[in-house]
Amino acid sequence: MAEALSYAKSGVNIDVTDAAKRQMARTVDRGDPRVLNRVGAFASLLEGRFEGYRHPILVMKTEEPGSKQKLALALGRPKSIGFDLVNHLVNDLMVMGTEPLYIQDCIVCGKIEPETVTAIVAGIADACREQGCVLCGGETSVQPGVVADGVYVLTACGVGVVDRERIIDGSRIREGDTVLALASNGLHTNGYTLVRKLLERSPKLGSQALDGETFMDVIMRPHQCYYKAVRGLFGDEGLKGMAHITGGGIQDNLNRILPRGLDAAVDLALLRVPPVFRLIMREGSVPQADMLRTFNMGAGLTAVCSPDAVGRFTAHLAGAGCAAYPIGRIVQGSQKVVYSGELKV
């Protein structure tokens, strides 16, 4: 006679999963007044009044941390991937002039490991608090046979708000405007498939000294969030548009906010390329064109502003601990980023 089956014997232990979810709820539920019910409800009830906004527009985005999560889990740093996920998501929201409000996460795994999953959620919750938004719920799904044990598929959805008249979408960009680069702290969350291949080929690279740390520590720095540094510029008429530089590099992100008939002329010689990118380029014999399409190359965010705003913008950002500097200008063209000069690598 065949052995009696159960959900636990099939690979899903509801008791273990529920215990982990209770621990996650303690991490998430901190009594934020904007959330009108507690974690564990079937859906979140969220405050829909937006004081100080005359014509509030909701802004939504879904994001994931890419293959960096594979390295984070292998290195025993599950909490850090929570910061990567939230910071990437908030950057995508804030380039529209948005105040981030609510975030929900989704974690899919083949087998729940309570310490790992609670650490991931703790990282997400802490990152939300740092940016003034709230993790109000989400979903944790155990799917043995669909997702391999030890693998976690992570996503998050964010909602923010912006006054309609203060939306920043690039539509006011004009010929002669300046392109600023806001410095990144490293790779952020892009290019890790290439980096993992490089580490497979040269395992000792991970322990090589770089910037007073190891190469591994440098590439695992959490994705930098620019919201707190930039939000003081929202409403300034000189700020015309912002682009979060992720996969595709400057070329495939800055072009997304350019109006018809205009190009962004970027001088690569002006880019301040961090040592980690030089090391990857050298050790992997990666062509310059491939580096520019894969990594941010030191510019985690680009901002387009009027020429007379450059001084006050760079001073404001420096005061917030964010280095910013001109790398190009807006010229007539066809909604493309056009490079000149050579990277200083």
C-alpha cells in the first residue's frame, strides 16, 4: 500500500511557514498610522489622504534585485538584498518627483529557511524606514519542484505620490540644458551575471584589496538610494528630468526622458569611474562598449537641469553627501545619448 501523503511530506510544512510569517509580521508591523490594518490581513488598507498635495497623482513601480541576490545568499548576507530591492525601487519612483509611500514584497522559494527569509524581510523593512516609506505587507510562497531549494525569487511593488503640476518627466528639457552625473557607490544591482562569471574564472579576485576593502565587499555594497539627497530639489524650476542608471547604462536610460528632437551629448572623459569598474574591465578583458551597456560606470543617477541651476544643485547634493558634476549637455538630435571622448580607465 502506498505511503499516505501530506502537504509536509510533499515539501511544504505549513507550521514552519506560518512561524516564519509571524516572525516577519513582527518585523514589519511597527504601528505606522498610514496602514489601517495589521499585517496578516488579506489585503492592506492604506491611508488615501495626501495632505499638502493639490492634485495627487499615484506613481507605481515593480522591481527585482537581479542576480545579485544569488551572491548575497551564497555569502550569508540575506539582509543586504532587502536594501538593494527597496533602494532600487525608490530610485525608480523618485525620478518622477515622487514621495515613496508604500511597498509590498513578494518572496517565492522552493523551501522556506526561516532565518534567511526573516532576514530578507528585515532588510526590506529597515530600508523602507530609512526612506520614509512603509512595508505594509506582501506575499511569501513556498513552491517545491518549481523553485530549487535555496533559491529565492524576490520582487517588490512600490506606490508613491506626486502633485500633478510637479511631475518630473523630462518634458521641460530644452537645448542647452546640462546633464549632471550623481556618483554611484559601485555596481548597485546591475552587471552581476558578468561579475559572477568573472569570479568563477578568477576565484581569488573576491579577496583582492580594493578601496580599503575586498573586491567582494565593494561589489556587495547596497544599491545607493538618492531620494533623501534629491528630494530638496523637487519643485525647483531648474530640475528638468532625472534618469536612474541601471541595466543598459547611461545610453539606454537617459534617452528615456529626452523630448523629441533632442539628444544628450555625454563626454565620457568627464565620468569619474570608480576603481571597481576599472578592475572588472581589466580582469575580464571587457570591451569599453560592453562596460557602458552593462554598468553605471560611476553615474548612478543623471539629472538634467538648466545651466544656471548647476551650482546650487551640486552644492545642495554635496551637502547631502552626494557628489554631482556635469558630464554633458542637451543638443539637437533624435532622442539619443551620443558619446564623445574616452573613459579614464
